[in-house]
Amino acid sequence: MANGRQVDSAKAKLDPRVERVVAFVRRTLHEPPDYVQLARLANLSYCQLFRLCKLHLGLSLQQLVERERIARAKRLLALNHLSIKEVAAQVGYADQLYFSRRFQRAVGVSPTQFRADQLANPETALHPYSYYMGLATTERTYGSSV
């Protein structure tokens, strides 16, 4: 495993091949990952791409896919308009229970609890009305009389 300095300096100069792979993974999260196709996209062998991802991202290809799926699931859950099953399908998990286990393992809470926590605390970064999701926050909330 690479030490923190190597990973940090590598992130500053992300290899364009790794950037292409990451962008492709983000666009195709709903599909099962095809690691051979990812390697072809980068014009590398699977082993070379694996090493390059470890060097630049500090993650294996499998970890990259999992990280991106969980990140997208967090954003979708914060919006509260999709069921857990629909979120699972949109991030590439055919089995809702398997998605829930993977999500809980990565985040520390179930998808249902994560959604409840996000909606209960409007100041969190993933809340639908948060500045961090590209929307401005105001001091007044909808329906307040102040």
C-alpha cells in the first residue's frame, strides 16, 4: 500500500487514463463493472490499470466502483424521492438487501437511517437544500414566519 505522501502527490497529477476510467465508472454505475473494458478504455492491461489506480487513487478498481456507487447512493438517498430499491438499482445493485449490507458496511448506518439523518439535519452537506448540492441556503426555511 502506498504511503500518504505518494497518494497525495499522485492525486495532484491524476493520470489522464485514470481520469477516463473514473469518468466512465461514474457514467455506468448502474451496470455491472467490466474490468477488461475499463482496461481497454485506458489502453492498458488489467494488471497495469490496477497498479495505476492503486498509485493515483489508493484504491483497487473494485474499491473505486464501490466508492462511487456508495457516493451516488448517498446523494440519491438525500433527495428522498426514490425508494431504497430504486436507489440500489440506479447504483448497480440488483439485490436491495445486498446493497443495504454494502452501504451499512461503508457508511456505518443503513440506507434508511442515513436518509432519516439527512432529512432530520438540514445543515448537512447532502441535504437537498444545501449549498453544497449547488443550491443556496437561506436563513428562513419554507413556511417560516420570520
